[in-house]
Amino acid sequence: MYTVGVVGPHTSVERIIQLGNEYEQTMKFIGYSYSDFQETKTIVREYDQQVDAWLFSGQISYMVAKNTLSTDEKLVYIQHTESGIYKSLLHMGYYQHEFLSKVSIDEITTSHLEQALEQIEIAPQDMYVKTFDVHSSTQELIDFHLDLYRAGKTKGALTCFEAVYFALTEAGVPAYRIESTDMEIRQALRILAEKIRTFYYKDTQIGVQLVEIEQFAKISEKAKSSYHLQYFEMKVKETLLRYCEKLDGSLLEKGNGRYVIISSRGAIEREIRELQETLQQLAKEVEHAASVGIGYGVTVHTAEINAERALQLSKDRAEHGIVIIREDGTIVQSAGDEEELSFSFRSDDKQLIEKLKEVKLSAKNYYKVTALMKRMNWNDFTIKDLATHLYWDERNARRFMVSLCEADLAECVGEEASSARGRPSKRYRLK
């Protein structure tokens, strides 16, 4: 049973939980109502450790939560479609006997509204629209509608916010809420259920972490006595045990500066920042860095094989960092960092594999470059760009790109002048 926190205005939260009863076998819903969407910050900070996922009544509270938690991994929001807009327009037309004439509307973006009006082929008259974002305030939106109404420019208002709706109604303004329809809520619940299944899959997968203290042989040689070496190992083990406790995992000492931590994939991914801090603490306490390889698999055996390969990749890299190999063969370098890079060394493209074989290049490095281009949003790049971000030697990076061009998988698209003396740098693009 997974716990889901439902965030939104009171009436919306009640409707979502009522419809969510269809999933009572797998999800338990807890309501966290607010009167102002900015309260979302406080809610997710205070209760994030008590829920497995969050469901938000609208995109704006989702955006606030994403900024607060710095991740959207366990966040889902109800996507508003044209249906909610049509519903509020029908209410307005029925009660006021006027349709889209002299009305003020607040929306997170004008695109939904424009698309809705285009589809019904009706041109609005005297329609005033105000967009909002995470920095907007409820009072700002109330004033927008109220000022227009009092100036006689509008006869009613459509709003996405319960608090704005109540304030306008109290002030005597004919107001109508753009609410989520049952269809929109059920669609969000289906997306949430799929995400919950992903959590379950991750939690049931085995995760093996191999931690290896660098240059352990030299540490052993320099130790003044066997006692000094044992004190060193005790420090390492104590630091790793504190991290292991947070994972609810098992710590095994393999000797020669190598340690194995067995846990679940879900726990490892949730505590990736804790692992980074543990590595920093290790480097500070024992004055030696550590390489880390993490492997996922359905069994301990397959996870350990992936962890061994990941550890070797970590040791081969100049800056080391955490390397993960997932069960599908995806490699994640610098896991948890801003420079995190995901790519696969497996490919079903036989033609591509043949071309790479002809010039003796690995599919792994090719996919590493394509992943880097996607992450950096590059159209083209220089050899220096490639070497800097992948920590390659410039000579090897140049040889790699020349070979890709020979295989007709890349092309030189121009040159850029260098501020220093020497030849201009060539710019390359993958085909």
C-alpha cells in the first residue's frame, strides 16, 4: 500500500480522494488542503517523508512543489484540458444569458484558452486574460478581476482558484470556477497508478553497491603497523554503516579496501545524495577517495555483475564519481550530479553497429556522445567541448570524431576562430 498526498483547495481535494477510492487496494490518499497555493511549499516540506507520492489539483501547485523539492520524480498533477473551460463557460452562459461577452479570465497559459475557443469557432467579445505563475499572489488575481468589474468593463469572471472565486463572490462579482472534470481527475489517477507501479518495480529490484578505496595497496604498505591499518578500516566501515542504515541495507567487507552494500534500487535512488555526502565524508576522514559502482538486477547475481562493470567504469574515469548500470544495460555516469549522463551500450540498429565496427569504435562511446548532445542541447560541438565534458583526452576525442566522419555518422560543419594562436577549431555534428 502506497501513501499519496493530495494537495489543492478543500473542495478539489475531497473530489480527488472520492474518485481515488477506485484504487483503494494499492493507494491510500491523505488530503492536504490549502487556501492559497503558495502554502504548497510548507506542505511538501513538512510531509514529504510521510508520503510515497504527491498528487496536485493543478499545475501551479505542482510547479511550486517541484521548485521546493528540486525533483518531480514522485509528483503528478491534474492536467487541465478544454473540458474544464467549456464547463465554466456553459455555467456562465446559463446563469447570465451571455456567452464570452465582457469577461475576465485567469489562466496559467493562454494556449489552452485559445485552443478551446478555436475548436468551438467563437470569437469572444471584450475578454480580458491574465496569466499567472509561481510568483503570482492570490490577491493580485482578485484585484485583476475586481478592478475590471468595478470599472464596468466586465460582467463576470472565470478563475482557476477557489480562493479567488470565494473572494469575488463575496464582493458581488458573478464568478465561475474553471475546475477539473472527473475525466481529467481519472486520467491523472491512471498516470499516478502507473508511477506507483514503477516505484514498486524499483523497490523490488536488487541494488548492489561496490565501494573501493583508491590506492589501498599503498595505504597498506605505508601503515606503521597492522593496528593502524585496522583503525583505518574501522573508520571506513563506520562511515559506510551510517549510510547503510539509511538504506536499510547490508554491508559486507570484502577486504583490500572493497565493500559491498546490498539494498533495493528504490532505496538507493532515494538516498543518492546521501551516498554523495558519504563519499565526501570518507575522503575527508581517511584522506583517500573512493570509486563506486552500482548495479541493478532481478537477482543479487545479475546486480553484482552490473556493479562490477560500473565500478570499473568509475575507476577508469579521471574524476571517478558514481556510475550506475541498470538491468536494461543503461549506464548512468556522475549519478546525482548536474553532469549526470545516461546512455546505453546496447543497440538493435544493425546498420549502425556495422558502421561502428568498420572504424573500430564502440557503441558505448557513440551513445555517450549522443546523450551528451541531448543533455547540453547542442546542435554542433568542438573537440574541446567533447573532451571537457566527457573527460577525454583531446587527441582521443579528435580520433573518435574523425572515425565517425569516416563512417558517415558525423560531419564537419565549420570552424570557429580561436582567441589563442593556432588553427581554428572544427565544429562537428552527428548525423
